[in-house]
Amino acid sequence: MAFRLACEPANAPQMLEPQPARGFPPSLFASSIFYGGMVCIAGVLGNKQVALGPLAVEAGIFAFLLLVVTSSAMAELHGREMANRLVQIGFVPLIASLLLSILVLAAPAAPEMDPARRDAFQLIMSGTPRIWLGGIVAYGISQTLNVTIFSAMKGREGGRLLWLRAGAASVLSQIVDTLLFVTIAFLGVFPVGKLLVGQMTAKVVLSALLVPALIYLFVALGRRLDRA
């Protein structure tokens, strides 16, 4: 070794040892995949209305509540900035799925396709530009608001009262989500008063009952993934 070093020129470039890459939290990786899937499926589920007691609500709210849960859990585990990045990246699958749907709808159906299936697909997947715009605007503002409220309350309370932070952020953000989406998509098309009341009531109740427990579950799973 000494002979080798002595024979090398003084200005010879030194070989650097490869540095290990910084670890990517497994919880963030798993949540990003799950979050993208929920963004894409929410619009499809919204084509069905389900009965929750006396209320009829579009089924897409279940996917959107899971988006709230995921972004809040990431804010709890990895901070506000990382949770906001997750929300921003969510625009990619949202817009990509929208553009792909438009492309597929415009493509001619194969002659062998069953006419009933063709017409059902056209009915379910088609939408108006106002509905698409309302979904994009409501998603971006409501999810960012959820992370902002959740993180602001955590700044005052620290790591305590997760259930309160989760419920309050979810309720307020989902009220804003409903106001934005219904107003942009349907105002002037038909009376929206009953729809607004029904959607808000359902989202507030579900946010208060389900979201806190689910965030506890997601945070626990995330911490377990990161420890492993």
C-alpha cells in the first residue's frame, strides 16, 4: 500500500467512497401511493349516491375523507411542508386521470362492445367542464386548508389532542370543499340548497365520528413502518 501511494502523482484524483443515500420514510412512500389512488377513484365513486339515513350523498366523499386522513397523518408524522407537498403532488394523478378519461371517451368504441356497456361507460365517465373544474378547485383549497388548520393547532397544542385537531380540521375543510364544489359545478343549473345542506351534514358527521379514529390508525401504522 505504501509503495502504491508513493508511486501515484501528488495531484492524482482521489477515489471517494460512495455515500449512502438518505432514507425515504416508508410511511411517506406508502401514503403517497394510497393518496394518489384515492384522488383518482373519488371522481368515479361520486357517480353513485348512497343513503345515510335520511340523507343522500355522493359516494366520493368517502375517498375524500380518506384524503383528509392521509394528509393529516403525514402532517403529524412529517410536518406541514411535507403534507402540503403530498397535496400538491396529488394534482398530478387527478389531472392525468381527467385527461385520460377525456381521451378514452373521445376514442371510438369497438363494434364488438356491448351497446349497454358502452352507453353505461359513457354516462358514468363523462362530465361537464364545470364539474371537473369544481372538483380540482375544491380539492386543492380544501386539502390545503385541512393541513393548515391541523398543523396550526398542533403548533399550539404540541402532540396532544390529536382527536380534536383531526376532527376540527376535517370538519372545517370539508365544509369549504362542499361549498366550492357544489357552487362551481351546479349553481344556476338547479337549486343547490338541499344538496349543500345534505352534503355538509354528512361530511360533518362523518368527519367527527370517523376521521379522528382513522388518523390515529394511520399515524400508528406510519410509525410502525418507519421503525421497521
